[in-house]
Amino acid sequence: MRDYPVKRAARASCKLESDEVEVIGPAPRTNSFFSFSYSYTEISVLDGKARVKAKQTRLEDGKLTSETFEADLDRSAYEQMVDHAQRYVLGQTALFLKSLSSLLPFSYQQRFDRD
């Protein structure tokens, strides 16, 4: 019992470099069982102005996030968006019909091959 209280032996102190920065990585993502995303965009014209309304809702990693947006645009911007959307739909429809045309017995290319 004469060794109590025990005294610790002195240790040499270590020097830390002041330039070292501890890098903390991103928090590990939890494996959530359920996640979803919902978005809604409405573009309309009223009194010569285009009105845009957008809503987006997400559930990711147990966190529910909802965003809304409303804006008024010039009528020419609306007409440009509609024209672009119509061209896109027509282009996609043409590609779809072209892929089906090879299944038809009298395709457009076969007519020219006979002449």
C-alpha cells in the first residue's frame, strides 16, 4: 500500500503541425425505405401575360422538402415555349411512326425501289 497514490511517469510531449486540418467526410446516408419526388408545372396566359406556377415536393432520407415558384412572363416567351413543345412532340411522334413503318407491307422506301 505504500505505492499509493501512484504517480505517472512524465512523457515527452508531441508537437502538432499547425497546418494540419482534420477533414470530416459527409455523413453516411441512411438507407431509407421510402422516398419520392413530385413536381408540377403550370403555364397559362391571362390578359396578355404568361403566368408560370411550379411546385416540387421531395421526401429523401426522412426529410420532406417542398418548393413553390410563381412568375409572370412576356407573351412572346409563352409562345416560344409552346412552339418548342409542339416541335418536340411532333419530332418524337415522327420517330415512333418511322420505327413502325418498317412493319408495314408497303413502306415508302419499297415504292421507289420498284421503279
